[in-house]
Amino acid sequence: MTMRRNALGRGLGALIPSAPPPAAPAGATPTPSAAPAPDGASAPLELPVDRIAPNPQQPRRRFDEAELARLAASIGRHGVLQPVVVREREGRYELVVGERRWRASQLAGRRTIPAVVKDVSAPELLELALVENVQRHDLNPIELALAFRALADAGATQEEVGRKVGVDRSTVANHLRLLELPRELQADVEAGALTAGHAKALLQVASPERRRQLRDRIVEGGLSVRAAEELARSYAGAAPARRRSPRAGALDPDLAQLVARLRDRLQTKVRLAGDARRGKLEIDYYGAEELQRLAGLLLDGAAR
């Protein structure tokens, strides 16, 4: 298990030997056998594409057809330059990472694909697939949120989820909040009609009807995130934020540095209004778990 965790920490390159084998001739059906590499994975070999099944825990739910067609054309000219990673399952193989390459290889008419056979446990399937997609920036915000939630449902805290995939805890918390939106609005984010910033603005509005109205104004008017946030505050009954000149109300350098240190320490948004004598300090949190985490940090510091 330590070996696998170390491989994850070094990135997906640690799972795949650096040099793939020469591509087998089209139509060839080689015997899938190879000497095991030191880390427990096989050396790259050619496997029949029809003996490989997709990863059942693949976090990526949308595959762009035009992108797949471009990748298939490239594979047709140059072959598959990086092997996929699979695990053995009842005489067949199951993808761990590389589903887009596998799909594009099928489109290109390849009979085989270079693959590394890796001993991967079921709980690691989602984690490894998620790491690959995060490294390649392949997931939309909702796909990321669902994958983060699946890891959390398996017992990982938000901080542990962040460490597994190389993002900070606040990123995990902000993505999980998107799942509070109804499915129709999540679908807008998946389709690219709304950004994650727009979605966060929608979360400020409790009324489902007013939330849909705001969504329509964002999409039809092509509103920026800032404009959507202003509208969200008015829809939620709060006064719109007053626009200030860049210098008006700016914190003095010492206070600005203090706020920056608090943000780094607490890993969440921190705002300070006022001066060193009097003012208001605001700390954002999203969910009971995060509130407990922040309280622990603040109270632990006070106890000393």
C-alpha cells in the first residue's frame, strides 16, 4: 500500500514505464504476457481493445466527440504514444486510467492498444482516475465535485481528499457546495452554460423560482460572475455591494498582511473591514465539517 501511495504522490508518471513498446501490426492478437516491473506493474504490452472494459468509477462523464475524433486521427497517424493503465479482472482487463485514449483507439480502428497491467485495488480506482483527470484538467466542476464526494463518502476528510489529488481543502469544499444546486443547474455547469463562479452566485439565492430567474438572466445576458453576484445579492434581499475606487477603504499594509496570513492558516476566505482599533472580521465556511475544522484551529490557538 505504501508503494501505491508513493506512486500517487509522484504523479501518474510513476505508474507508467517511460518507454512504450513498438505498436503491434494492425489485426495482430498478441498473448498478453510480460515480465513484472519492480513496482508490481507489468512492462508495457499490446492488449486487444475488445478485452478492456472502462473504469466503472471513471469521474469523467462527458467525452467531447470532436476531441475524440482529433485524438483518433492523431492515433491513426502516430499510434498511442502513452500506454493506458489496466488491472486484471476475471480473465479480462479493466481500465484504471486512459479511457479517452482507449475510446479514440477504437475510433481509429486499432485492434490493440499499449497497456501497463497494474495491481490496483477497487478503492484506488476512483482515486487514480481522478488524479489523471485533475492533472490533465479534463473534468468539469460538477464531475470534480461528484468525485470529491465519492472519496468523502469512502471516509476521507476534505483535507485528505485535497492531498490525494493535489488541491487545497478550500477547493474541495467549494466544489462540494455545487452539489447543493438542483440537477438542472448542475447540468448547465457540466455543459459550460454556467461557470463555477456563476454557480456559487446562484447558491446565494434560496428561492428555487428566483434562482431559475437569475440563471436565465446569466445565460441570456452573458453576465460576468461579478454581475451575477450583484444580482444574486439583490435577489436574496441584500443590498448590492457598494462599488469603491481601488484606493477607497483599502486596508493598511500591516492589516492586509494579517488577513493574508489568516487566509493561509485557515484555508478559506477571510475579510476584514475597519482599522486596527475597530472593525469586523468575517471567515467563510461551507458545511458543519468545515465549521468544526475552523473552530478547532481558532480554539486550539486560543488555548495556547
